[in-house]
Amino acid sequence: MTRIRKMMLEELQRRNYSTETIRAYINAVKHYAEYFNRSPEKLGPEHIRQYQLHMVSRKLAAHTIKAQSSALRFLYVQTLRRPYMLEHIPIPRTPAKLPQVLSREEIARLIDGANNLMYRAILMTLYSTGMRRSEVCRLQVSDIDSARDVIHIRGGKRRRDRDVPLSPKLLETLREYWRWMKPKTWLFPGYKKGWRVDVPITDKVVWHACKEAAKNADLQKRVTPHLLRHSYATHLLEAGADLRTIQLLLGHVELKHTVIYLHLSQRHLHAVANPIDDMKVSGPETVRRNATRKKR
């Protein structure tokens, strides 16, 4: 391990960053150093500018460039103690796109399209709890609290714990799954060298479960673990849940991150009458069909 890598790792750990963020930041700086084949300590503002333009030329998504730039900011400002570098590492604007959601009928088809019982349990857990894929990977058998009908989610984003309701239908599936798999510590155990061992699955397994089920269900939308999270929140809102409750269930730090689901809920979009509907205007049958401009 290089000296700079060790310094950055220690600074990330000292600030209690999540394992996923640490891995992403370390990899981002590694790619940056490999691009110039030099230590980041010997690189400056012009190199950063070239690297960001290189990422743009590769047509990387704005949120990917944003993540890479955030890692470089941490490297130079927090690790190398060069606060003046902050102005040389701009964070690109990311488009505010509304996420897609699946209908309840599409969710049912997706679950029925699971390749095996483990994948079915993963998909049902994702949708019925709104968990992030990393949270599903780290679920332990002891986190399923059937006595209280809740699932304990430990060490979520920003190391925040929360409880979510345990659906009776999910519990039924998890019990059948447990009788088959007999997991010990981790609810969804992974593999090492081709053998099932008591380690958590990787997020690639969760992605694969979604991809294969979507293919079997003949869904045209690109199904990801996060799409199930968006669908869960939207369906809760349409069923009458308030935003504050949804915020707590999703583990959002701020309510503003939950408000986006108002744009996705059909019940809320059509809750108020459109002002044009009670407006007195002539009918379309009275309008001329001539599309040519009138000569003067």
C-alpha cells in the first residue's frame, strides 16, 4: 500500500465513512493516478482539469463524474491538506431526473420471474422493505424479528440504524427459504471458491437477481435494486402513507429527499382538478382544420 493510499484510508476511517464510500474513493484516486502514471501528490490543478475533461470525453454519466470529483476533493483537501485545491475541483451539475417505478402488477411478475427461492426472497425483501442493496447484503438472520414483526436494518447509509415492518407474506417466504438454505449468520450467504460459506453476498448477486427476474418476466424497463426501492416508496404514498413515515422507513436524513415521490404518485398527481377542465371554451369540432398560414 502506498503512503498516499494509506493516509487517505486512515482519514476516511477516522471520519467513519461507510465501507462502500471508502472503496469508491480509493478506486477513484487509483484510476486518477494511473491515468497520469504519477503519484497524486505530484499532480496539480491542470492535471485535475485534464482528467475531468477526459471523463467528459468518455461520456461518463454526470453522477459518475461527480463521485470521482468528490473523491479528488477529499484527497487534496482532507488528506493532503491543500484547501486551495477546492476551487480547482468543480462538482458537475447533475440532471434532476425523476426515477422510474414499476406498477404493482409488474412487481408481481418480477417476483414470479425469480430464478430460485433465494432470488425470490431477495426481491421480496427489496420491495417490501425499501432497503438499499448494500443493506440487503448485510442482513443477518437475527435481524428478522418475527416476535415484533419488524426487520432491523443496522449500519445503513451514514451508519444509521432503523426498523421496518416485516410483511407476513415476506415472513412466509423467508421461513421457507430458511428451511431450504439453513443460513447461519448472514441471511443471504455468499460463495468463496465456488462453495457456499457464511459470508454476506456481494451486491452483484442482488443485481443479477433483478436482471434475471426482469428478463423472465419480459419487463421492458431496466430493473435495478433501487428501482424496487422507488416503487416501494411510491406505492406506500399512493396507499395513504405520509411523507414523514416514508422518510423514516427509507432512512432518508432529510425530508427533501422523500418529496420526489409526490411527483411519482398517481394519487397525488390527480388529487386536484386541472383548471382547464372547468373552463368554458368552444369544442374542438368548431375549430378550422386548415393548417396553412393565412395570407395577408
